[in-house]
Amino acid sequence: MKNINSLIIPLLFLLAACSSPDGGLLSSDPGLRSSAPVSVASAKTTYQLAGQIQSAPAGTQIVHADSSVQTAVVGDDVYINESVKNTVGSAYKVDLNGNLIIESDPTIAVTITSPVSVDYYYHQDWVAVNQDMTVYTSQIRVGVNGSCTLTTKATLVLRSGFNENE
Amino acid sequence: MNRLLFQPQLHSLSNITWLIPQPGLSIDERVLVQNVEEFQFMDLLIDLTESNLLKDDSLLPNLNDLTALTDPLMKGLVLSGIGNIHSYFGNYAKSFSAFHQALNTIQGHSDPEALAFVYSSMSNLLRKLGHREATLVLAEEVIKLSKTEFMKWRARVQRSLAGKYGNEWRKTVSELRRAVRYYESIHNAFRMAGIQRHLAHIYARQNEYNTAEQLLDQAENIARQENRIHFLHEIKNDRGYLHFLQKHNRAARATFSELIREAPIPYQEALVYQNLGLVEIKEKNFRAAIACFRKSLAITEPNDMRELLLEDYLRLARCYRKIGDDCTGSLLYDKVYQTVLADLEMGLPLNSSRKAALDETVRFLKAHCRLEADDPRYFEGLESSTLAEARILFQRTLLTLHLRQTETLNALARKLRVTPRALHGYRVRLGLQRNSKGGRIRNNHLTSYVEGFLHFSWKEATTHFEDDFIRFALGKQGFNKRKTADHLGISYPQILLKTERHQSKGYLS
């Protein structure tokens, strides 16, 4: 056994010396060594209706789970794990029934009573239940359970750019 | 110790100091008069004269004499005026200190007009900081105390301005228009112009841009007639912001740039850089926006202009996040946190904007908190992945972060110490297509982990990741190497090689 080990270890170091220049194990790095496609396990996608587009101004798009994009029109269905976004920066809310409603005011404060993922001000994050937050949103992604309530109120989040001196 | 800002039952004359925060240390008078501009001192004299509190302005010949004043009433009034000047500069730590010293000096002399003047100044600052309730209490107190119409109207204006962006904006407009008529009747064009400027803000907020423009025109005419340079700068800033609200970004940028060339006072200059930054954000030029906010920060930080400082930190943090530099973003969020904390320690309660800033900060810091080097949460969701699958995710995340931060592909190739051709190969293999600035990143812990490799070469980063991931997998498989090799989809000799390396690094006993 000792003899076998004494053969294996130098052999392994020899193999290591011949390993790919990018640091991956032998021929295991997809970037350089192998031209064969590498399969990646993906979660099974289920399609469950999350809501319906109630209003769709210019620039509104539905982003499907496979990243393909479709221009949204009123009445379009939105499924869980799909996103709705507006390239011109309108804000959205998702009502009790999971409907996506576009807000006119891009600065809205929301109280979320069910999990929902919100792209707030250039950053995507999950929002906890009953957490108050402020959204300058261009995108809301419906969570696993679909329906959520966002109550909105207009608010001036930061100071305006006007000079507020007397 | 934090103190409650709004205590209605306490607003008797002797206890009104409860309405304003108490800075930890009282700032020395000589420090308070430092950096006060000559024109502001002149404005202070005008202010006192208009309020019928200074019969003879020869009593206050220059700034240096302020600290030598022996008349307590006059000293209190001047301290209050200096507090107002620091409000104008956005340094409210100095303002609050000056107001407290003013009240301490004046109280006991039973001069309601002098007290009304101090309360009016305090009310103005609290209004600027968005503390509506306290503003209203102080304004009402001024109306009760003062016998002069001038002071009463000043308080009514403060009271109205406290609600200028609220739902009752129509009521505010109506009251402010009455104030304009009052100032017109006493031929005080400058105060009239000030209110016209605020009316313009309200109409702009309600998307009535033409009315806002007309009001700014009227205010500008008056400022020109009276040769008020600083007021003209304020109006120009407002015009720029009006363009911005109308999404006329080019016009906004031109207006702000022109104003910078006119060398406004530091507070105004910082505000203009912030506004330029907002324009750049709107156009998604995040690096240009960062440059603007940094210029503002270079003014607000050394001058302790807390009113603008928080916005600088917060907006910089957001911009750095946008370009994928969460490390710098974290540092800036920490600054936001420290700033809000300093306010709370001073006794200034959270208002809606500061609460929003704090909420955002806490959320970010919570999501991006650094874990211990071997924390299994880094690899959450990868428990069933093979080494090849996990490596793809790691490299994809790493390249996404790099693509967001690095301007050109050649520069990125140099940074990663690979050839541009190899880099192109990685992008194609990892699905980060040409013209793409990177994919979306879902696992915040993994992102946080990958950020630790941004200064490594591609080869070093990948090697370290493989070592860490294999160690993670070994832990999950009870350190059974054969089972781990099967699980990771690699050969037994490969895992022996890797664990040999771990042992040489002292990872495994």
C-alpha cells in the first residue's frame, strides 16, 4: 500500500503540472479545455399565474423565465418567476390579487405583506414581510406565492434639488 | 441621550428648548463666526433691522466684534442670526448650538420680540430639515409672542412652507400668495421674491412647469434689480432642477455647469454638483455621477454640511452598487449609518427621508455582511452541484462583477492576467455575451464571497474557489473522500490531489 501511494502522489503532482493555465482541474474548465457542452442542473420551472398587466405605457416589457423579452400590453398574463419592467422607469405595485399596477409617481413608499422581490433603485433584493421600504422601482418580480399587497403613498424620499433656503 | 423633538405639553416659554436637538458639545462663539461670509452678516443686519430689533446698526460694526458684545439681548439676537447663517450653509450642528446659546442668553430678559426672532430662526431650520410638527409649534409661538406684523408674517410663511410638498399644497399656495401681497404692500421686494421661488418649487412638484418658470422669472427680475448675486445663483439652481424634473437633461446639465462657473458659495456649489450627479444617474452615466457626488462630498464633508452630506453618501453608495462595486458601496452605507446615528445622538429624530436612508442602509449591510471565510452560507444552493457546475456559477459571478467595474476588455484581460482571446472564450462559454455588462447575481452571500477575489488573477481565483468548494463538499459528506469525489463529479485521484493541497495549507488536520 505504501508503495502504491509513493507512485500515486508524484503522478498526481505531474498531472497538476500539466493542468490548465486557468487553474481549473484537468480539462474541467469549460472556458479553455473542452469544447463539449457542460450540462448545468437547473431547477424545474413551473408556470403559475401571478398576475395580469393592468396598464402598459410605452416601454413596458415582460421578461420571461428564459430571459426572452416581450412587449407588454394590457391583459397580458404574468407568471411567477417572470418580471415586468419598464425601460422608461415607471413604478409598479402588485395588488392583493397579484395584479401588477403601474404607478405614476416613481417614488413610492410601500408596505409589503407578502414576500416579493423588488428592484428598488438599481438594486434587486428580496423584501421581508411587513417591512416598510421605499421603492424607486423599474421592476417588481413576483415571489413564489404570487400575491402580495403593496400599499402606496406619495412621498418625497430625499431632499429635492431645489435650494430650500428661506 | 436622545430627546423627544415634539412634546406639545412642554411648549411653554421656559421649556421650548425641548423642540430643538441639543448638540453634544456647545460650540465656541469664535468657531461659530468662522467662515461667515460678509454678505451674510449684512443680511443678518438687514434681518434684525426689518424685524425692528436693531435701531442702530453701528452697534454691530463687524464680525470680529460679535464675541465681545456685552448686551445679552443683542448677543442672543446675533447668536440666533448666526444660527440662521449656519442653517443657510447646511451645518445644523453649529446652528443648533448657536440657537441654544441664543436662548440661554435671552431667556430671563422677558423680551418677547427677541424670543420670537430666535424661535422664527429655529423654525426655519427645522422646516428645512423636514420636521413639520416642530416647525408648526415654533411658528405658532412666534405668532403669539410677536406684536409686529412683519414677524407674524414670517412665521406664517414658515408654517406654510412646512407643508409645501404635502397633500395640502393648495392651502400652502394660497397662504404664500397672501404673504406675497403683504410684502408687496410694505415694498419688501426681496422677501416677495423668496416666496415666489418657493411657490415655483410647489408648482414644479405638481408638474405645472410653466407656472413654476414664470414665478422664477419674476423672482429673477427682482434679484437683478436688487443685485442679489447669491439669490440669482439659487434661482439658477432651481431652473436647472426644473429642467431635470421635465427630463430636459441637456438643458439641466448646461444650467448647472454654467452655475458652477459662476463660483457660487460652497453650499450652493455642493448642491449643484449633487444635481449634476442626478442628471448623470438619469442618463445612466454612473461613473460621471460618482465624479459629481465626490466633488460635492469634497465640500460637504470638511464643512460638516450635514444637510447635504447624507445625500452624498447615499447616492454614492447607490452608484457604486450600480457599477458592481459593492465593497465601496458598503463603506459608503456605513457612512450613511454613522451620519444618521450622529443625528440621533444629537437628539434629531428620524424623519421620513432619514428613515428611508437608514432602512436602505440596514437592508444592504444585512445582505452584504461579511461571513467567516469558511461559512457554508457562501455556497447556499450549491449543495447538490458538481464541481464543474459550481465553477461555472463562480466564474460567471466573478466575470459579471469584473465586467461591471472594468471599462475595456483589454484592461480586464490584463487585470485577470489572461489573453484577450482567452477572455473572449470565457465570456462565450459562460454566456456573458458581447455588449453584455454581465448577468444578474442572485446569491448575495456568494457575491460577497466572489468579491474577495476581484484582485486575484483568473487562475488564482479559480484555484482558491475549487479548494474552498471541495472543502465545503467534504464537510457535507462527512470527510469521506470517495463519496465527495463521486458527488462532485471528479475522480478519486483529483480529490486526493486537492486534499493534499489543503493539508499543505493546514486546512485539514
